[in-house]
Amino acid sequence: MIKMIAQAASPASGGGFSAASLFAQMALIFGAFYFFFIAPQKKKQKAHEKMLSELQSGDEVITTGGIYGTITNVKDDRFVVKVSDTTKIEVGKAFIQSVMKKPEAEEKKSS
């Protein structure tokens, strides 16, 4: 009789989480976050850094502020961008969002 009361009072053997299963679930969640969020962001960042390193004078770009212009000069940490016939601005390299078109690609197509 005492044995039956002790078994009824003790928690069920399969109902709780063990430390190993909890650790496995946390590792699975971290792995999912890595593959769905961290890895694609790193890939995008590397592609942006490569694009910035390949920019040169004559490339048409868009800044993160939405300004369209043509690069006229490349400096160590910034670009000089021509936005109109009489206006040139200096833009930090990190603020170039994308390249509109490259002159070399147009020359190859027309040849």
C-alpha cells in the first residue's frame, strides 16, 4: 500500500524534460536562427563589400538616401558623386546602396 502511494506521488517518468532534450531543442532553435537569419545577412554583407570595392569613376550609383549620381572620384573612405551638372557631393562608402549600371557593360554590348 505504501509503495502504491509513493508511485502515485512521484512525477511520471516520461512527462518531464530532461537536460539533454532541453539542450538539443535550444541547439535546434539556434541552428534555425543561424541558417534563416544570420547566414543570409553575412552573405548579403559580403556581396555589398565586394560591390563597394569594385566601384570606380563613371559608375552610376544610388545612395541609401535615394540620391542618384555618378562617381567622379574615389577616395579612401568616400566617393565624390556628381548629382547634377554643377553639383558634386562626397558620400561615405557605406552609404552607397547599389550600382545602376557600369560603363564597361554597355561598351561590351555595343561592340
